[in-house]
Amino acid sequence: MSPAQYARCLGGIVRREALRWLYQRSRFISALVRPMVWLAIFGAGFRFVLGVSIIPPYETYIPYEVYIAPGLVAMIQLFNGMQSSLSMVYDREMGSMKTLLISPFPRWFLLTAKLLAGVAVSVVQAYIFLAIAWFWEIEPPLWGYLFVLPALILSGLMLGALGLVLSSFIKQLENFAGVMNFVIFPMFFASSALYPLWRVKEASLTLYWICQANPFSQATELIRFALYGQFNVIAAAIVTGCLLVLMAAAVYGYDPGRGLIARRGGPAGGE
């Protein structure tokens, strides 16, 4: 296969995911309404939070909206990763996934292309949210909007890879909601998205270590630092490591000869 054929395949998958996102208006609206509701309600209920700021002065009271905004951006990417896994389950039931996976392209490339398509959508959604959040006086430096792009891509890849792994477990579309709720809400609430980890540590040391070990916390911190032009090395290393592990698990799970699909007694097409 030539590089031009690989590029054409990648472009087709990305275009399909973009068209699906554009035509599914409810998906687009819900992706923005959900974090905006959290921002409005929690911002009104908790006006200030004392935390370790990433811009001087480092220990200060900052508006709660400013603190949770990066966490809500990460939440957009988390839900988008789960939506992408839903589309994988749907395509497998309808048979279109089988058509894709029996193509002559390597399976890892096809899954990576699906992952990149979902990340492209999530990055656009994240920037739209940040533009709307400006009206809540969430105003990072202008260069922060550029610095945060690599963080959005890396965290989106990791959360999207998690969705791919889950979609290899889910056999039927009806089981999707239960599995997603079991994954999304523990990841979101047991993280630094809504409250500083030092405050969690004061309340429960066990919960603190759970939040520290949560990859979603590291994705949130990566975005939070990048939005103000700083690079969190530890968070980036953990997110990258989780991405590699999850992507390897997804490729294994979608291998018809060895993975979870084979154990269920059928190929990726659901037959």
C-alpha cells in the first residue's frame, strides 16, 4: 500500500466522523450544554477556591469557574471518547465495521484512524467551549490557546483509546449505557476536575491516592497547565504511557484471531 492510499483512507475515516458529528445535532449540543451547565451551576455555588495556582501568586483564591474550566474541557474529551466507542459498537452491529476491518490496511492503522477522527472532533468541541467560557471571565492568555493544543490532542488520544478498549468489550448496544456510567462518573468525580487534590487529601487519604492514580486527573492537569503556557512533565508522561497501553489493548481486543471479539465467537462485524 502506498502512502497516498494510507492518506486517502485516513481522510475518508476522518471525513465520515466529521459528517456524523455535524449531522447529529443532539451530539454537538449535548457536548457543549453539559459542561456549560456544570460551569454555571458550580460557578454560582462555589465562587472561590483556595488552590495552588499555576500563575503568580501561587497560593491564592481564584474564581471557581477558572479552576474547573480545564476539568470541563477534559470532560468534553472523555464524553467524546465514549461517544466514539458507542459509534464503534453501532457500526459493528450494523456491519459497517466489518467492511472497514477486512480492508487491506493494517488493523492498527484503521483503529488509529478512527481514534484520530474522534480526537479531531473533540478538539473542535473543546475550543468552542473555551470560546463560550470567555463570557464567564475565563480568560487564559492568548498564547495559552495555542499551547493547549498538544495537550488536547494527547489527552484526547488517551481517552479515545480508552473508548476503543471498552467498545471491544461491549457486545450489544443495549449494554453501552451501563458500562459507560460505570466508567465515566467514577473517572470524573475521582479526579482533580472539580476540586484541588490537597482538599481531597484532607478529607480522605485513600481517595486522594485514587485520584492521583486516575489517568483522567493527569489529563486534566496536563490541560490546566498547558492553558497557561506551562508543561506538566509528570502528567504528560503518565498520559502518554496510558495511551500506549490502552492502544495496544484496543488492537489486541479487535484482533479476530486473539482478542476479545474472537472469544465472543465472531469477527468484528458481529457475525
